[in-house]
Amino acid sequence: MEKQSEVKLFGTWASGYCTRIELALKLKGIPYEYVEEDLSNKSDLLIHHNPVHKKVPVLVHNGKAIAESLVILEYIDEHWNHAPKLLPEDPYERAKVRFWANFYDQKLNPSTYNIVISKGKEQEKAIENFCEVLKVFEGGIEKDFPTKSPFFNGDTLGFLDIVVGSMACNYKAFNDAIAVVFNPQKNPAFFSWVTAMKDCPLMKETLPPHDRLVAKMISKFSLHPPKA
């Protein structure tokens, strides 16, 4: 029998999608039990709670399972609706945040995969494509949220900070393990935002250790670290 806990998170330490949920729970002050999953040998409980995708993260609240990181974030914000709120109160502002969160997950994140699996000229082209998508994202954020300072909730992380920061704040590990893709000269606004998120104490506390993440990336993709 599974021990019942009010809030239980099934995740894996290297996953930015799981980091998102930990950030939201900590930000809201919600106590939770963390269950580390070995994705090469998934537990029966994980498969039971997420039979469709069989992936992490999965949040189990009072025995009820919620899957997919963006869905879980919205569930957390709606169920524990005390401050700080992750999403804005205004419906239009919420819609814009959701749009760019989906853009980040559906366009920007997938474009990094082609960088990982390619080499030489093909990798250079993949990096160029990534930079073009990033430019669209950066421009959209600047246009739709001109008063963001430095986070979407002022001094507190918001929904889009959590979605982006959980991945982008690991950029140095990606640079060290795979290739240098972030350029502060080409994307100054995005780089400034990521730097502010990296300096946030909650983000520092929750992100995976740099050296361990570099080793994980190199091992996962059977890479040799790039030459300095």
C-alpha cells in the first residue's frame, strides 16, 4: 500500500520540468514529500499515477494525481490560491503568460535538441535556428510585459519565471557539456532576466548542482565535453 501524504511529488533531480514544481511548491510554502524516480526503471507507483505518459513530474494531492508540468503549476496556483500568485489576476494578462509559456515549451526547448544531436556545421546551423527562436521569444516578452521588474510578480518569481528559469538558469551546464548557445550581446534582455533569476535565493536552492548536471548531460548524450 502507498503511504498517503497530502502532497507528493514524483520527479527526477536533473529534470527542469520537475524543478518547476518544486519552485512553485516552495514559493507557496506548501509542504511536500519528494519521490526520486529512476527513469530507466520506473516505479509501479509512477506508472499507476501517470499511465498515459509514464513520465515525471507527477503531483499527487490527497491521492489524486496531476501530470504535465504546466498543468501542475496551474493546479497549484488554483488550489492554494493564497499569495504569491503564480498567474496574474487579469484574464488577458494570464492568457499572455500562458501563450509564452507554451511557446517556450513547444518551440524554444525542442530547438535545443537539434543542437545536442548534431556536430560541426549542422550544430552551428542548429544554434542559429535556436537563436532565431530565442529572438522571437525575447521580443515577445519585451512587448507583452514591458513593466516586468525583475520578475513577473515584481520581486517574486511568477509562472513564466518558473517555466523559463527552471531550464534557462542551467545554461552554463549546457554550455560546458554541449555547446555555447546563449550570447548576452545578441540577447541582452533575455540574458539579464536569466541572470536575475539565477541570483534569486529560491532558484539557487532548487536548481540541480552544476557539476553533477554537466556530468549527467555528457553521460546521457554520450558526449565529450567541448574544448575550452
